[in-house]
Amino acid sequence: MNILMLGAPGSGKGSQSELIVKDFGLVQISTGDLLRQAVANQTKEGILANSYMSKGELVPDELVLGLLSIRMNKPDSKNGVIFDGFPRNVKQAEMLDKILAEDGKKIDIVINIGSPFDVLKERLMARRLCDKCGKGYNMISNPPKGKNCDCGGDIITRSDDNDGVIKNRLEVYLNSTKPLIEYYTKKGVLADIDGNRKIPVIYGDIKELITKAGNR
Ligand code: AMP
């Protein structure tokens, strides 16, 4: 089964994907994570990607597709993938359809998580993560127990979670990513989820949708 998580930055795609992984045994592939890894490793791709990411712009399709293809070729993704943060535009969606079709696969369900932009901005400003294990926190709704993460790592703010860059990321979502709602609605695979609720409540609905899609 292949699942796609759609939604603006801060909508909760990553948090929900982590819960899906636990219940359904699929792998989560986040192009944001793949790109941040390349940036951290200072690879040629990472250095180029960073010049876009630091401004909240989309990284060129070919670069993202290159990293994604390498990840999808690993054996653990053969049973099914949760695509988190990919595709970000219609061209990427068409490319993904092509890659999956070559293996006789398709996207089975698209979970579109919606929230008002003022809520998203507030969430992104309060978002933190552990620099060691990657665990996500929110200083308002889910703060760390102490100064550090449970694993001992430092709690950090993502460099693109700042006011100016957040504004641009939401603009980019409206212009490039939102058209995917129509793209997947036409294919009959899109399910809308109200993301302005507590994480476990949202997940309850998502779990039901995925279970139903799996029985189709
Ligand atoms: P994310 O972690 O999904 O919020 O992504 C962080 C940043 O990585 C985005 O603001 C983009 O600059 C870049 N990025 C992530 N996924 C993609 C993608 N599929 N296409 C282009 N750029 C991406």
C-alpha cells in the first residue's frame, strides 16, 4: 500500500506518518528529511538544496527525485511507502505516478490534512526537535519534560521555522502544492482530514481511512 500525506507546512504530516508507520508497518519517506541529511553531510546536492531551503523555496525537481529514487530502491520500501512532503507540485506528482507504475504500483490513498494558516504559523513558530534522535516537540502543546530530550539530545529549532521563511513556505504551498488537491481528487483517491484537532483524534480518523482503503 502506498500512502501520500498532503498538507501545508505544520499541518502534522510528519507526526501522523510516524503513527501510521507503527500501526501499518510501512516506511515513511520524507523528502525534507532526505534533503536535511544531504545538507548536514555537505554533499554537492545538499549544498545546492540549502540555497533553496533557507529561503523556503522548493528545491529543483530533478535533485529531489534523485534522492527519492535512491531511497525508494532500498528493499524496505518494497512493501509500501508513506510519502511525506512529496510531491510538492504537479510535475513531481506526475513523475511519482510514472515511477510507481513502472513497478505496477500506484498511490492508494492521499490524506489531505487541512488547518487554518494562523494555526499553522503558530505551530511552526513553536516547533522544536531533538538534534540527536529527531523527536519532534511543540513548546505550546507538547513541550519537552526538561531542558533536553529524553535521549539526552539538545532541543533545537529548525532553521527554516522562522517568521520570514514560514511566510514564504506557506505562499509556496498555495501556489505550487495546493493544486495537488485537484490532481488527486480527479483520481478519486483524496480524503480530507480536519487537522485542527489533537494528534490522537486526527490519527483515529486517519487509521480508519487507511484500514478501509486497504480492504478495498
Ligand atoms: P519539509 O521538511 O517537508 O517542510 O521541507 C523542508 C524544505 O525542504 C522545503 O521548504 C523545501 O525547501 C524542501 N523540500 C522538501 N520536500 C521537497 C520537495 N518534494 N520538492 C522540493 N523541495 C522540497
